[in-house]
Amino acid sequence: MSAGPQYARLPEAGRFRSIVDFYLTTMRTSVQQQFQYRVATYFYMFGMVAEPVIYLVVWTTIAEQRGGSIQGLSAGYFAAYYIVWTLVRNMNIVYGAPYWEHRIREGRFSGDLLRPLHPIHNDIAYFAGSKVVWILLWLPIAFALTLVFDPLLDPTALEMGVFAVAIWGAYLIRTMFMSALGMLCFWTTRGAAVFNLYMTSELLLSGRLVPLPLMPDWVESIARFLPFQWAFFFPIESLVGDLSARELLGGLVVQAFWILIGLGIFTLAWRSAIKRFSAVGG
Amino acid sequence: MNALRVSLLFLKVGVMNELQYRVNLVVQLFQSAITLVTGLAVLALVYSHTDELNGWSQSELLCLTGIQILMAGAIRMYVEPNMSRVIDEVREGTLDYALTKPEDAQVLASVREVRIWHVVDVFSGLFVLGFGLSRITTDFGILDALAFAVALVLGGVMIYCFWLVIATGAFWVVNMWHVAELFDGLFATGRWPVGIYPGWLRVSVTFLVPVAFAVTVPAEAVTSRLEWETLLLAVVFAGFLFAATRWFWRFGLRRYSGASA
């Protein structure tokens, strides 16, 4: 028995099939929506490409000044790294913490609670559907970037397979941690500063700014104990770098570990957050 | 003159409005601190692998970072809120209220909002700039200071024009959700001297989105590497852009039929 508001539950019989059906339908709806607003989506993707191109240009410039490479990383490696970056970043976009604020403030959350399913399922399914469209729309961008920057990319079949799984692992890791962070919105309306702090830590410790080996050693050691790099550096490196089969498959296991940790934190936070919720509008 | 009076009046009301929410200052201080620390960390990281980037020393690039933070703060304080409001109001039909007032519509559309707390970023940018300057040995004359001030103002004007062109686009394209993100992404190119970019990108961030004029040119002025031809080009281009933007705004207005009313 739980106190306070709680989302309604599906009947036990046929529960699994209903959830699968829900996921498929939500993903299909999302695919259609994304295609409908493809111009807006492209605008968004173009804005996003600016960031890796800036990093790429800076590090290529330095690599060239130093005779072609920094710590063994060549200009071709950087090009490959940041082009794959754009796809991983796309996969990384989730219903962020700010969205929880929006959803509570606008009163939509009351409606979400009425559904016979935990709201997180909708979040995961909806963006998972969008990703399919984004990957398609990303292909021409990747092609153009490849023409301009000349990446050094020569993946094996295993690397490609691991990459294909790892980008979805990255998606789930980030979904879990961002949703957990979003629970803050049940307590405060000024979460923006905390979200910003989180994003900054992520920027520096995930490989988003720069391939992690270029970071000072102490930063790398801190990053080892945090989830960030498993949603950024690992997926990219699995395709671009030279990881052994053991490192590749082990990486997927670590990703699964962080998904579970994130899910645990989110579940705990959710339980106390939902007790505090009182509807706004709706 | 009347335009100036109206602007000042709106500024006063806007500031008074924002001053009600004093806790926002603390939040903004925190956010600005994060921006500052990130910027410095990235610089430190880059210069741990090299001594100079395309001819710019770390201290010189510090000046550039300061100017970028300052300019971004100014844009977020005064330009972006007004332009976003125009875009929103076109969609909702409430722009009509501004258009029916007996004052120039472009002036009104450009001065109604001010997010005064972003002034923290302006100061933090000035602080970084000052710190960078103090570590540069070349003498910084009165002429450099003058050129810097002129370049900074021109850069601000050009960014305003760019935003107004985008906002005017709302008369045709209603779905402009991601424009602010698109701009932020492009403005981030200003973190680095424009010379490091390959040709096509350098031209884009100079003339298409005038980030180079807004950040690199003022930074060239304070690091005594500005050539007078560049400043002249900035003057001419700013003038041209301002006139073209005004024409485009009026052209868009003529097409606008109002969504409510």
C-alpha cells in the first residue's frame, strides 16, 4: 500500500504484452511526428553540429602545429571521433531534467499519472522512436562531414556490432540519470543551476569535449568512477578506437551496470518525489 | 530622440520588474561561475598541449574568451529576449498590440524586454578580459581602447541585426522552436579566433552569422593586431546590415496580416 498519489497499474494478466504493444505504438507515433517536422529537426541538428566541428577544428589545428598528432592521436582520428560524436550525441538526447519541470508546471503530469503505466515508459519509447528518424536524417550530415574532414575510420565487424548496441546503452544510461535528476523538480522550481552543473561535469568528464586520454591523468581517474564516459566516450571509442574484444564486450557490461545504478537511483527518487506531488492545473 | 526615450523607459520598467526576483541573482551568479570555470578549464586544457593556437598565446585567448562571455551576456540580456518575444507574439497574434502603438515598430519590438541579471555575465567577461590584458606585455594604448570600443559596439549591432532577420522570418515560418539553440551553437564558434576555421566556415561566421565581427575583431583590437582595414570593413558591413535588416523587417511587416484581432 502506498501513501499519496501513484500511477494506476496495468492488470497483471497480459501485462507484458500490453507494455510491448505500448512501446511499439508510441515509437511508431513518434517516428511519424518526427517526419512531419523534419525541417525543425534539421535546424536542430545543424545547431548541434557546430559544437563538434569547433572542437574538431581546435584539436586538428593543434595536432598540425605539433607535426600531425597529439599523444599519438592524428587529425584523421579526431575527424572520425567528432563525426561519430554527432551520432552519439543524437542518441544522448533524452527527456532531460528541464522537461520534468515543464511537465509539472504545465499540469501535464497529472494526466500522465492517470495512465496505467509508469510515465518513464512513455519517455523511453517516445525518444527511442525519434532516434530511428534522427539516425536516418543524420546520414547525409555524416556524409558531408566525411567529405570535408577526411576521417580515419576502419572498424571491424565486432566493433560495428558493439557500437550498434552501445549507442542504445548510452541512450538508456542518460535517460536514467537525467530522469533521476529531474526528480529535483518536485522540490524546487530553480533546478536550472543544478542541471547546468551536471551538464558541465558531463562535458568535461564524458569525452564530449575531448577524447578522454587528452585529459590530465587525475581527471581521467575521476571519470573512471562516473557514468558519464559510458554514454559518450565508450560508444565513440568502440567504433573509432582500437579496443580489444574483451574491452568492447566488457564495456557493454559496464554500460548495463550503470543503467541499473541509474534505474535504482531514479526509482528511489521517484518514490519520495511522487509523494510530494500536488497537481498544478491539468 | 523619441526612440531613445522610449527605450530608456522600457529599460527602467524592465529592470524594476526583474529586481523583484532577487534570488535570481544568486542563481545567475552560480550559472555565470559555471560558465567562467568551464571556459577557463577548456583554455587550460588546450594550452596544456600547445603554447600557441594559430598565433594566439594563452593570455591573448583569455582576452577573447572574456569578450565572448561579455558579448553572450549582453545578447542574452537585451537582444535574445526581445527577439524571442517577437517570434512568440507572431505565433500568438499579440504582436498587434505593439504594432498599433504610435511609435516605430522596430524600435518597440527591440526594446521591450530586459533580463537584467545577465549583466553578471557582462561583468564576468570584463573581469576575464582585464585579467588577460594584465598578462599581455605589449602596451595597450588609447587608440587600441578606442578601436576596441568601436568594434564591440559594431559587433553588438550586427548580432542584433542577425537576430532581427531571424525573428522577421517568423512572419513566414511559424515553427521557430530551435532558433535560440541554433544561434547558441553558432555563437560558440566565437570562443576561438576565427582564423582557425577552414575557409567556408570562416566566411559563414563572419558574414552569414557575424560572430567574427562581434568577438574576434574586438579581441584583435585589444591584442594590438587589428588592421584599420578590418575596422573599416566592420563599419561598412554594420551599416549595410542595419539598412538591409530594416528593409527586411518592413517587408515582413507588410506581409504580416495578424493572427488574432
